Amino acid sequence: MHWKWFKHIPWIDTRARFLSSAPTHGALLDIGSSDGETLRHFHEMRPDLDYFATDIEGQPGAYPKGCRFHRGDLNHEPLPWEDQSIDAISCMHLVEHLERLEPLIAQSYRLLKPGGRLYIETPHPKTLSLGSARGAAVGTFTMNFWDDLSHTRIVSMGALAQLCRRQGFEVKDSGTSRNLFFAALWPFFMFLPPSRQRCTARIHWLGWSAYLVARKP
């Protein structure tokens, strides 16, 4: 499904709902941009935004045209953008890989304009008890938290909320991240062979990810 349609129905997807709150022609930074899948989706829905991205490695050639990329490790160096220059920051499935969360929260607070919002998404604690994919598909999709060898720890929304408030953020929302359209497809995919589409439908049905939205006053 093309993300441009979510502009008209942002309530159907947790990430789209966050993205819809960004001001017109605002600036969005994606921290931990990886292969750029999230950025490409965001650009489909909100081509009016100016996009920035940072990752310890990243694949900037796959990012939306015009996206300004910084390769670096925020645990050891500050991000290069000016104070209060960003309207929205997204951080998708990064915190579970980090040993320390304070630099991420502090840098996000510094970069955001007053009223700017931070969106963090990470595996839900329930993923610790989920079974891995079965049969020949084992190891091809991350279902159990420890299927990903780079995961270091579960980060609860309660812990994130405390860190954000300590930094000065207001916590505006938290919960289970879902795309209701993809979740509704699970009864149709559950009897089909393993595939990325089947996995996507299942994780949205289960509520595989948790999210938190914080606002800089």
C-alpha cells in the first residue's frame, strides 16, 4: 500500500499519525535511518517535508532525494545540526541496540524546536515470549526478540518516559504500534507460506512494537 494514502487516513497507522502532526514544510530527522525504508514511506506521505537522517552506517543512496545524511555515532559525537532546527524526530527500532539512551534523548531535545515531537518505536516486551518462525523460515524474520543478534535489551515505555521527562520533555502518548490495514490482513495470510507480507501482517496483528511520543515544551 502506497503511503500517500495514509495522508488522508493517518489514524490507520501509528507512525502516520505522528507524521501527520509535523508542520507543513517542516524538518524531520530520522535517527538510525538504516536502509531508509521508513524515510521512503514518510516521503511518500509527506513530500513537503525537509528530510535529515543519521546512522552509524546507513544507506544514503536509498534515501529520498534531497535527504541530508550524517554518518556518525551519537554515543560518541554530537549530531551536526543546529539547536532548535528540527520539527520532528523519528527513531525506529534503535533503542534496543543501544547501551546508553541518554545521548539520544539529550540530542533530540537539543535539536527540536519548541513544540517539536520525538517518536520512538521499539519491540514490545511481549516479543520476549514469542516463538521464532518455524520450519525453513526460521531465522528469516525477527519474531522473538532474541532472533536479532544485535539486540541488547528490551526498553520499556515506562523507562523511556522517565528519561524523556528528566530531560525536559512532556510525554504526550504511548502504546502499541499498529497499522490497522496490515493487521486486518493477517487472517488471510496466516494459512499461506512464509513471506515478508505474511510476517508484516502478523506483527501488526500481534502488536509487535511499542511506541512513545514526547513533546519539547
